[in-house]
Amino acid sequence: MAEVTSREGTWTFDGDTIRIVPGSDRAIHKLRKTLGEVAVPLAAVAGLAHEAGRKAGRLKLRLRDGADPFTQAVGGRLPGDADPYRMTVATDRTGAAEYFVDEVRNALLLEQVPEGASDRYLMPGPGVPISASAADGAAAFDGEYVRLQWNWLTEESKRSAGPRQIALKDISGVEWHPSIGLDGGHLRFRVNDSAGTPQKTKYDPNSLVLWGTKKETSGTALLAAAVVARIPHPFAVADAVPSATAPPALAQAPTAAAGEIPTDAVPPGAADPDDADALLRRLRELGGLHRDGVLTDEEFTAAKQAILRRL
């Protein structure tokens, strides 16, 4: 198991899942603490990098588009200290961070995880019921309805219409934009029957104004993710039918005898695109043999490194 720890928390990887546990330091952003432990399946990972720095480095986990409703909801707009998929790493832990990256990258290669968008969520959204406060009101979501309540700061025309209730089936999308500098943010629920250019946030009965406090950022981002997880997936393929022109399935390559490294693990000659595909298949087979106990750790490592040098 690979592990990296810092003041901001702990990341572990067991070959199948990256577990991110936030630290308990008072300086840790409220959003990370509220979100709690996050389990990221390998299939949801698009990439991982360690960026070295003079005083500290940083781990940055990149997820596949459409794999995580939280990432889908916030759309890369989180402030850095609130992003659960980043971690500052002290220079004396650089070796551990680089080892962690290598282990995840090798697993992605072995399992042939695609970098492209996922057509379904591979991670759950926040649980319900959930509520959040904003500058001009509050929102609550119980899994079926979003309810908006206004306060004394709400613009008169919006407040005079009374509390707003929106059925989940009528929501086509969610926009979450945090406040940046002097620019206010908003949490907007796009409704199926709305048309044309949306009103300014302070007049829009389907929106809340955001001022950017840590409590507000945390609550509204999680509420947005809870709704996003329960509306139709943006990349879902409706009524998908296998293509008649799809290539036939590849025949399974023969497996090695117990305790024996496959003799064709490293094809001779430089790898062209076709050979690269064969090498990737061999890596996957080697991973299966290792998990099944057919190959020892030393045999698996030697064969894997030989193949990786060919790619």
C-alpha cells in the first residue's frame, strides 16, 4: 500500500482505491472537513501528478469528466485550499509522493483506465437531506425537492413571491460559481421550462446570491453536488446499441504456468502502435497473474519493468 501524509491529511492507495482523509488542523478548509473521507475508485482517475517546489510540493489528482458529481458540480472553480483533490507535501516527503504517483500511474496502465469522460457517476454524491445558507437566503434538498427560503437581504421582487419549491424532475442543471474578489457568486437551479437569458442572480427566483465565506462555499458546493448526482448524467448515452461495425473481441492470450514469467512478456523489436496495444494487454495479464499468486512479487516487478521500458 502506498501512503502520503501531510498537515492537510492522508492519501492511501491499495491498488484499487485512493482514499483521501482530511487533516484535523484548524487551518484546513471547512469544505474538506465537511466532505470527510473520499474514496476514489481507480476507474474514476484520469491522472495524478506531483509538482515539486522549493519549500513544498503538491499532489494533484485529476478525475475523469463525469465520474464524480462533486467535481462535476464545482467545475474546477474551488479555491485551492478547499480542493480535496490537492495536497501540499513537505520536501522531506517528496520520495513518498513520487512513489505514490508511480504506483497509481502503473495501476492505471495495467487496468487500461481510459482518460475520456465517463457516461455514469462512479462515485456517490453527498447524502440527503442537506441544507446550505447563502447571502440572500437558504436552500434545502431532500432528494425530491429543492426548497429556497429568503431573508431580509433578498431583493424585494424575489422575496415578495414567497418561498420557492422546485421538483427534482424539473431541474435540468445546476450552476455553482463562488464569489471571487468583488464579484459575487451564485447557486442557480436551471429549470426545464425556463427559456432565454437567465435573470441577474438577485432577481432570479431559482438562484441564491453567494458572498464567498468558507461556510457558505462548503454548504452550497455540497448541496449542488447532491442535486447533480440525482439528475440525468450529462454524458449518459440513451438507448445505447452495440455498433454493427464494432471490432470483434480480442482472443484471450495463453497464460503462463505457475511460477513462470510469460515468455512473450516483451515482444522483440521496437514497439509500434500495434505492439503497444499488445504490451498493454500483457501488462493486464501480468497483473492478473500476480493477483492470483501465479507470479511472485519479484517476477511480476521484473516483467512489468521490462514491458514499461518498451512503451
